[in-house]
Amino acid sequence: MKVHDILRQQKTISVEFFPPRTDEAYSAFSRTLEIVKKYNINYASVTSSLQYPMDVTFHITRQVQKNISAPGVCHLLCGKMTREDISFHLERCRVMNIQNVLVLRGDQRNREERIVQREGNHAFCHAGDLVAFVQRKFPDCSIGVAGFPEGHPETPNRFKEMDYLKWKVDQGAHYIVTQLFFDNRDFFDFCERAVLAGIFVPIIAGVMVVRAKKMLQKIAELAQGARIPAKLLSAVQLARNDDEVKKIGIEWALKQLEGLKNTAAGIHWYVLNQPDIAESVLADSCQNSTI
Ligand SMILES: Cc1cc2nc3c(=O)[nH]c(=O)nc-3n(C[C@H](O)[C@H](O)[C@H](O)COP(=O)(O)OP(=O)(O)OC[C@H]3O[C@@H](n4cnc5c(N)ncnc54)[C@H](O)[C@@H]3O)c2cc1C
């Protein structure tokens, strides 16, 4: 089943996994998968990394898809890929019955990675280039792309940023999944600006639970541009331990969920192989039939 076909019929609930790389990480992944299986989610996506081979992502996506009896979405990155590499990977997707991809440029950690991508024998600089390729060569694929409610740091001009997002949609993206955000007003504003820019595909809200104090710094680094509201920040700073932080984080995310119900085309939970977080957020969002 294709994600964009599901979105035509209903609002979606989805989760994101990442490929585990150690025995301990694999155990956390498996426990999370067991929890996700209990709930009637609409799809699950699996991240990729410029530092690791794509194969791992395909295998985990297939495993997730089999287990949850819902579509798996494979994150497909531009980085370091030729047209032949991408075609090879998408053929494998077809063989594995993976019909859904989230097309991304990929996190470039430093200037060197940016230069390698631009100057090497790599076909795709931006996600939009790769969307066009996938759409042309594999028209049966359902394609999602990333959106950034708080902007993307490499494009401070918000008009330009929306133009680039529209370009991705015009190349064939069927829906948008957003970067995490902690203030729903950023999402609402993003959706309105998207419509003003002529973007009419469904926009799924990406939500993450803060579960540890040290996570805030990581979020600031990885979720480029994401702002942590002072109210959330002070509550986390006052918490005595990470159990308290987790409680605060879950409460905040569930309040976000409540506010997003009417506007978002779906909720994408960045549960990232955390079984307890998966249990808390899915118990609430899946039992509530309006999303
Ligand atoms: C839902 C979601 C899932 C993600 N999953 C992963 C993952 O699995 N692995 C990973 O490494 N990263 C992942 N990321 C992070 C993402 O790869 C980075 O944030 C990356 O910096 C931007 O990716 P993009 O696909 O939006 O790139 P692009 O659309 O290529 O945009 C990158 C930058 O270039 C600008 N731009 C776009 N098109 C053009 C153009 N034609 N000319 C000039 N500038 C342009 C954009 O405005 C933006 O500033 C994810 C992000 C999200 C929101």
C-alpha cells in the first residue's frame, strides 16, 4: 500500500525507526517493534545515514513492514549516489515489495561532506533532483519529502525555501513530513505559507518527545533550526532526573498532538527505537480515533 493512497482516505499515525548497529541497540529496536505491532499505525519509516550503506535501511524496512503489517518507508538519501546506485537500490526496493520512499538530501555533518556531494561523481545535490529521478524511473513509488516549519539553516530566505519545497512537490513528491517542532504555531504557519506558495499535498507533522536533559543539545544540533520554547526548557532544567524529564516530554508531545489534530494530515512520531516512548505516545494517539 502506498502512503499517499492512505492519506487520501484518512489522517495517518506513523513512527520512525533507525537501523540498530549494536546488539544492545538491536534489542531496543526489537522491543520497540513489538510495541508498535500492538497498535494500528498506518506506516513506519526507517532512517538512512550518509555514513552507512543503504542496505541496512532496506533490510530493517522490510523487517518492520513484515512485522507491523503496514507499509514501511525507506529513507532514500542523495549523498554519494550515482544514478546507477539509486536505480540499483530502487530495484531492490521493488523486489522487497517496498513501495514507499522518503527522499532526502541527507544530513551533511561538515563542509567536506558538502564538497564531496557537489563535486564528486554524484548525481543529486538536492532532494528535488532525486525526487524527479525516482518519479521518472520508478513511477509506482510513493514519494515523501521533508519540510521545515522553522526554516532550514542553509536557506534563511523563507520565500526561497518555500520555492524549493514547491519545486520538490512539482517534481513528484506526494506528501511532506516535517522536521520536529515544539510549538504548534510554527506548524500552522508553515502549512498556511505552503498553501500561499501553491503547495497542496498533505503535510504530516513530525513530533518528538524530549526524554533526557542531554537530548536538548543533540536536538539543537541535529534538528536544524528547531527552537525549544522557554516553557519546555525551564521545565526540563528544573526536573530532578531523566524520569521526570520523560514525563514532561510526553505531556508536552501529547498536548501538541491534541492541538494538531485538525490541521495535520497525520502525526509522525520520532520514537527512534525507544519502547517506552512508543508505548506512551501510541497508546494515546491510536486510541483516539480522530487522528
Ligand atoms: C522527516 C525527516 C526525515 C529525515 N531523515 C533523515 C535520514 O534518514 N537521514 C539523514 O541523513 N537525514 C535525515 N533528515 C535530515 C535532512 O536530510 C537534512 O535536514 C537536510 O539538511 C535537508 O534535507 P532535504 O531533504 O530537505 O534537502 P533539500 O530539499 O535538498 O534541501 C537542503 C537545503 O537546500 C535548499 N535547496 C533545496 N533545493 C534547492 C535548490 N534547487 N537550489 C538551492 N538550494 C536548494 C533547501 O532550502 C535547504 O536549505 C530528515 C529530515 C526530516 C525532516
